[in-house]
Amino acid sequence: MISDKGLREIDRAVAKYPAGRQKSAVMAALAIAQCEQGWLSPELMQFIANHLKMPAIAVQEIATFYTMYETAPVGQYKITLCTNLSCQLGGAEEAAKYLKQKLGINFGETTPDGKFTLKKGECFGACGDAPVMLLNNHQMQSFMNREKIDQWLEELSK
């Protein structure tokens, strides 16, 4: 379910907490598992719960509360656009319209080829770089205008 490397990463996260507090590493464990699998299936969340010796419902509560975790399959590239005020003032609404048109999908949808999923996101802490987008929760893209979006999508489509 999770690779040996992934388990070692989870165990490294667990080791940061006092004995008996392994459940404190649940967010790190979910991020590691999602990075490997692309999304958090019920079986994967159960595996994490067993590994951290905590109730599966507690893992599911965390996975469904935070928007960076996916509990359903997403595309190979998950593009999350910040929709908070600073990004809206910086052009996020126009970027959203353009992305939807280019990809042929709306927020919360995945392209038919399974390549791209488009999501709304909360503040990414880079208000001066608006509009901001995240790729797969890890790579930030700043000042996203039509030209930069075209270039970025072309690079990702290779």
C-alpha cells in the first residue's frame, strides 16, 4: 500500500514526537501517502490509522477537513488556484476563466484524459505574487497571466 521508503518517511515523522504520541504525525503520514498514491482511498487511510495506532475515523476526519488532501481520485496534475481577496484583486478571476476554458473543465473536475484537475484554494501566503497557483500541493506558480498559463500547461502536457 505504501512503499518502504514512504513508511520510513512516516516513521521519521513519528520519531519527532514523544513516545505514545505517534498520532501527532497523521498529517505528515497523509501527505506522504497522497504523494505516493495520488489520493487517499479508504483503504489507505485505514492503513495509516493502523500504522499510527489510532481510530480510522480520526484519520478520515483530518483527511476530509483539510483541502490539501484528496479523498477521491484527481488528475496527474492538480492545479489549485488561490481565490482569496488578494489573488482576486490580482487577476485570479480572469485566470480561473482562462484555465476553465483552456482545460474544458470547472473547479472540482478532471479533464477526460485524467491529466488535470482544477481546484479552488485558500490563501497560499504569497499575496504579493497574485494570482497564485499550486501544482500538486508542492510547486507554487506566481503572477499567472494568460501567457504564463499557456507556457505552464504546455510544459506539463509534454
